[in-house]
Amino acid sequence: MGTIVMSGPQNVSLDGVIQDPDGKEAFRLGGWFVESGGKDLEEWNKVALADALGAEAWLLGRRSYEFFGIRWGPRSGELADRLNSMPKYVVSSTLVEPDWNNTTVLEGDVVEEVTNLKRELDGEIVIPASYQLGRTLIEHDLVDELELFIHPLIIGSGRGISGLAFGDAALTPKHAAVIRRNGNYYLKDLGSIYGIHYKGMQIDNKRIDDGDVFQIGGHQIRFTFRTGG
């Protein structure tokens, strides 16, 4: 049985925005991923490589599939070689001849197709970007883990991770918040239905350390911080 993990890494700003990190969607506040740049991108690449090496396959929506295919298909190197060779599954009812190596098109009902994929594969099935696909799978309880790579940037507006609802225990600004205090970041429970748990204990307010994993409802959320800025 496979495990579906939204990662790859899954980029999110400190205030929860996931929209247009690379500026390709013409969002007026897009491009925030590369704003700080510098050595931090080296750390991101290390996380991306670790995710790719540990994944059994990638699962993508069509737009994300085309973006990554154009970006990585012509490249070489450790990360590019892994992405180009690994099994990839793209959810699309219109894609007929995929041009990225080792790609399978899932053209039927997305919930049924992904349910079958989880049964057929072992290991992690990673969803990079593809947040609309991710939202659909979360609504049908098919996502097992959400790994957030948090960038220390405040965007102010845009589609956010708050749109990804975990059943009744939705992670929204009404349920939980990431708060900065004295140079540290804290996860604060604002009244979530099932509470927030860390290492088996319910918490109201905890400092977030790199790699911390919190349980909200039936899902795990891992925080990975960029350093510097």
C-alpha cells in the first residue's frame, strides 16, 4: 500500500500562501520563492533531492506536470536524473501523448484512479505543487501526510494552504496560526475541533523547530524551515 505525501517540497509562505511561488502564473505577488535567493536555495535543493530519492513515484496535475517537465526534462545532474527517470503519474482527461519520460496518464475518475494507485504501489507517492489535485485528494481522505517547506516571507494575500481542509479538522486561520515571537516561530491552537498533537500530547502553543511533525485530525504536518533570508 502506497502513502501519498504532499511535498516535493511543498512551498508555503509564513502567512500560508502557496500561490505562484515562481512567478509563472502572473499573480501580482508571485515570484516570492526566489526573492531571498542566495544560499537558501541550496538548502531547498537538498530537500528536493531527498524527497525525490525517497519517493516511489510522483503524482501531478497536468499544469504542474507540464511545468516540471519543461523545467527538468532537458537537464542533467543528480536531481534532474532522478526526476527524469522516476515513475510519474499525471491526472488528465485530455493529455494523450505525454512527452516526459516514464509517465502514465490517469484519465478516469481521479478519486478511483488514485485509490487504485495507492493499492498498486508501495512507498511514498509524492505530490509536488498540484495543490488543486491535493485539495481534491484531501477531501476524499487520500492524502496521508503534508510536508510544508515554510519560507520566512509574508505575502499578504493569495491562495493559501488554508484552502486545504482536513475533513472537520480544517487547518485554517480560525483553527491554528503560526506566530513569530522573539525570533522563533510558534504553532498556536485557535480552537481546532480535534486539537493539535505533538508526540502524542495535545498542545495549545509550541515553538516550531525544524523537522517538527504535528498531528491535526488524521493527518501529519511536518515543518521544514529555510534559514536566513
